[in-house]
Amino acid sequence: MNERGSWRFGSFELDPVDRRLIRDGTVVALPPKAFDILTALVKNAGRLVKRDDLFQTVWDGVAVEDANLTNNVSVLRRVLGPTAIASVPRHGYRFCLAVSESARLSEQVLDLFLKAQNLLSRRSTESVLRSRDLLWLVIGYEPQFAPAWAWLGRACRFLEKFGVDRDYHRKVVDLGFQRAFAIDPGLACAHQFFTVIQVDRGGALSALHRLLSVVEEKRTDAYFFAALVQVCRFCGLPGASVKAHELARDLDPEIATSVAHTYFARCEYEAVIESYLVSGRGTGIYLDLCAWACLGLTKRAETEALNRLDTSEWPPLFRTLLESLLQALQGNAADVRRLCLSQEVYEDPESLLYLARHLAYCHHFDDALAFLKGAISGGLAIPEMLEQDPWLAGLRRFNDFKQLIDDARRLQSQAELSFYSSPASHILSPSIKRARSHSARHSE
């Protein structure tokens, strides 16, 4: 089916596929768990939904306090009105607004799709494999449901990237996005998910062309601007990247973007940390620790790195980034080199850049240059960061490093030419002017 499917009640529309609550055309920000609770209640409108069933559906059996459910229901009542959700003491809740629905997936298939999305968000190999299998089931029931193909491509890209049956999953990635775009060429989530893959594969400039060609007519969709945050950063357009983030958050205050990496590329370390606070996440996985270190708060970064390594299960590359950062902060240069050289970095220019920083900080200059060469040949154009990042200072006396800066500037110039030739450039260009002034100040 091509219909996205949604429920309508009062002035609201609930889209469970793109996870949006819309009021009079404007996206309403909801915490993820509150959105999941609302979906479960609306799907069973007029019927009692037991507390135990909500805990099982929303938290998948993970033990949490009753207050987690109560607080999220309170959030929903503040948004929808105090009478929208009735409490049935000691039993559960009932959604009381009249609900109408557009053509949509069957309840069985929608449940499978929502569970697959939830599993994918956990980002462990086991959960992503389970998500992949559920998405295949969804496609078996509804082969023309474009979002399922896009989410399948996203799940399989995770598995491909981290070495799980790589040849097979790479083929499914390509198939998934081919099918998604064939069914719905303007599917926003497909454009966003595919952008990450295209950029990591060295196609940032192609991604820029694609997104600029659709953003003029679809500027009301946050997904396109979220994708442009990464693309513009890779293309050496950090001002446009920040502007894209602002536009995305104006449209959907809950949408996640990679703007913290853009601030880091601009060496704006306070902004990196602030971006996590504003997003509601408070902390990141790795990048906020790098920002703390660059601000001279190395002990704080070291302590937090130890805590994250001890309390979470990370995919191998994430663990290597954290461990090698920690070893660099502790002055263990040999361990930094061992960790960086033993980690396979598959189609990920930005991670090569970050590992190169660790190597350069520990005076492994030849290895750092090799990693940086891989990042720039992979399409990452960040000349201002190369010139200003304090952890790369030891490389600036090498002619090879100066050549890498020149290579990055050539990529940047190609992207600027494409950007300014696009009719859509005016949407993002004000920030470009600010970014150029910022770069000029640092070069004086």
C-alpha cells in the first residue's frame, strides 16, 4: 500500500509510521515513550488498555517504575487536554477522544512494523537482526509499503557496517532503497536513511545534488533538513549544516540530527556540549568527551569515558573510539596505536578522522596522516578543522598534511559551486555567509 496511514482525533493527526503527532499542520514534540503510549492508546481507542500491557508494549518487559508510565501519561494530557485519557484506577487507561483513521496497515502488520522500529533503535547486533526479520515479515504482507523497505535498508546497513554477513546485507541495503524510491520517490525517511549510506560511501556531493533537488518543494519536512546537516558538513559547508539543523528542529523539535559533529568540525566545543543538552539527551556516546578534552577538562572526559565503557554495550567501532580516546587522555600512546590499527573502519570517513586525532595527539604522525588521507579520499571536506583542531597541531609541520588540507579545500570548492548553482541554496545560504566570516576571522 502507498498510504502512510494515520489516526485523526480533534485537531490532531497521529502518524505511527513516521512517529509524528501533528496539530493543525505543526509537529508536536513528544518524548519517545510518550509517543509509544499514545500509539497504544489510540489504536485501542475507547477500550481499556491495562498497565501491564503498556509496560510490555512500550518497555518490552524491561523493569521500570510505575512513575515512568504515570509521568508520560501526564505529558500526553498536557498536550491533548485533561479529558483525552481517562484513568481506570489500579487497572490502566482509556483513550476517550473520537478517532477516525485513514487507509492504513492492518493492525497485525502495523504492530510488526512498530516493533521493528523499536528494536532498531537499540542498536545492538541482536536487536537489529530481530528488526530485520520483522521488516521482512512486514514486506511479505505489504510489499508496496515503501517505509518498510527504507527501514529494512537502514537495518541491513547497520549489519553490513559492523561486519555481519557483509556481502548479503550490502545487497539488501541496495535493494531496500531501490524499492522504497521506486514506490515513493519523495519518501522523506528513505532520503534521510539513504543519505547516511551515500555519504559514508564517498558520495556526499551526489547526496547534496539529490537533496537540494527535492528540498525546494518539500521544505516542510524535517527529514530532508536533518539529512542536509550531515551532507553539508561533509561538503565543507558548516554554516549550511547548522542552518539545516535549525530548520529541521523548527519543523520537528524532537528530530535527531548530527549537528554536534558540525560544531566539532568548526572547533566550537561549547556548542557541541550544549547541543546534547538542548536535544534532551544530555550526553552523547563519544563526541562530547572530545569537546571536554579540547576545553582542557581532561579529567572529566576521562572519568566519563570510563563510566560509559563500564555501563553500556557498544558496537566494536564505538568501543574503539571510546577506548582509544581514554588511552590518549591517560597518555598510553602504544595502546592508542594498537586500538586504532586493529579496528576495521568500514566506509566511515568521519570515524577515520576521529581516530586520526587520537593518533596525532599521541605523536603517531605517520599513522594519523594515513587515517586522514582515508577520511578525505572518502569525501570528507573539513579544511578549517584540520587547520584549527588542537589535537592535530603536531601534524601541521608536515608537507603531507598541507597537501591534505589542499585536497579538502578542492572538495569544498566543488561543493560550493554545486550549492550556489542550486535554486534551493537561498534556504540555507544565510548561514553560509556567517560561516565564511567565521573562517575569514580565523585565517587572519
